[in-house]
Amino acid sequence: MNNPYINLVSNQHDIELFDIIHPKFRAQISRFGGHLLSFIPTNDSDWLWLSSTAQMDGTKPIRGGVPLCWPWFGPAPQDFSGEPQHGYIRSVHWQLDLIEGNDADLTIKLKPENATELEAKLGLSVCIEFNFSESLRINLVTQNVSDKEVPLSQAIHTYFRVKNIDDLLIKGLDSTEYADKLTGKTQIQDGAVDITEAVDRVYQTNTQNLTFHNGACELNVIGKNHDSIVVWNPWQEKAKDMADFDDDGYQTMICIEMANTQGLKLAPGKRHTLKQIIKKTD
Ligand code: BG6
């Protein structure tokens, strides 16, 4: 790797991280999980939340940043019963496929080290593309490399940092139907989303543009090629129950995830790119 902006460093558990220092931003990506840990635009604070108790030794998915759920979102489907929640790729090591860019922006493409094994098992190939500048673009690219139709569900499971959850309003989901995973009921969103208790919702929508204020600036979260948007905050009790989640962390985070959960199927040879773009509002 020979790029003036990127250094390969190791954390205290010998997990390798791409440490990126660029005129427009600073970012870190863990090779375990292909997991973006932080994104700090120049003269701004981190847009991402990372638990200080996250397990960073490669024994479990990292709590915070941007985990990637693939090739399923949530519990494993019947054919894969017993396999991990949210799929495989947040627990595998990734390798660099491409770096390109200049002082204006930087693109980094990663592929799983065990790509051949995943392709043989699933009939799907996967890669991640990050594009960084004053904004952040994440593409989760899947290709059906088999000769039959393959089901796919997935999410870009971004943990955003917010100054105070009590002040958070997520705009753009008014009147949208959602599956409330905590009650099992289907509901309709009334106005902006505010979080005053545990929330685990799958909004059934391909709405492209949400906004919220993180306490420092207003952010746009733009999705493409999704059929759902997931909003998750575990709140106090569940946060305490999770060893890798700061007890009071629920006060300063919100997950807003672009996802496919509604039965997407990829035809043989077909390529699909799930996108999440995060930028300051104009
Ligand atoms: C959310 C799900 O996307 O991820 C929640 O909707 C889940 O149900 C949460 O609890 C965290 O999942 P995990 O596997 O990282 O603990």
C-alpha cells in the first residue's frame, strides 16, 4: 500500500486499521469487519458513535461505527439456521482492492479475504466502496455469481453520534408504515421520529432523504436501492445488558440504517449496490 493519506496501524489486539489523514477528513477503517470506525470532517467532530467498551479483538462484531449486515439482516433465515445474526461480513477480515483519489476526495474499495469461500457458499460476491471527502459515501456491492436467483437482505448499519438523544428529531419518515420489532405491530409514523424509549423499527420505504441535527450540525442521510430504513436505539436497560455497549451510550447515539428487508432477489449475473450517503445539509 503506497498512498500518502493512509497508514496501516494495529490496535492493542493486533487488529489492523487503515488510518486515514486527508486534508478534508480523518477516518479509520478496521480490516476486521471492513468496518468504518470514525469519520471526522476537518474542523468538525466525529459523525459516528463507537462504544468505548466495543470489543476490538476480532472475537465479535464491533459495536458502533458502520457495521455491514449481509447477506441477511437480523436473525439468519431458515436455510442458514444457527448462523450469526446480521450475516457474515462484519466478522471477517477484508483486504484492500483499490485506493484512488487526491486532495479533493479518496475512494477505498475492500473485499473479504475469504471471498472465494463466501461465493461458493452463497453464490454471491460482495465488496465495499467508501468515498470520503467533506461527506461520506458507502456502497455495499453484491453480485450474483451463480446460475440461479439468490435472495438478499442487508443493511448499512450506521451508528451516528448525537449530542443528546432528547433533542433528536429525524425528519423524512412522516406517514411511513413501520414494523415495530419490539411490539410486533405495524404502525404509521406521525411527524418526525423522536426517541424517548427503546426503538427498533423497520420503516418500509425507499424514501431517499432523511435529516437530523446531531447537536453540532444538520446531516442528510441519503439512501439508494433500499426498500427499508431501520431506526434503532436500545435505551437504558438493554444498553446495560450488552457488555460491549456503554451504559449511558444510548443517550448519544442513533442507528439509521439503509436496508433491504422486503424479499429482494438477485437474478443470475445481476449486480446490486446499496448506498448510504451522509453529508451536511446545504
Ligand atoms: C438493529 C436491529 O439493526 O441491530 C436490532 O434492528 C438489533 O434488532 C440491533 O438489536 C443490534 O444488533 P447486534 O447484532 O449488533 O446486537
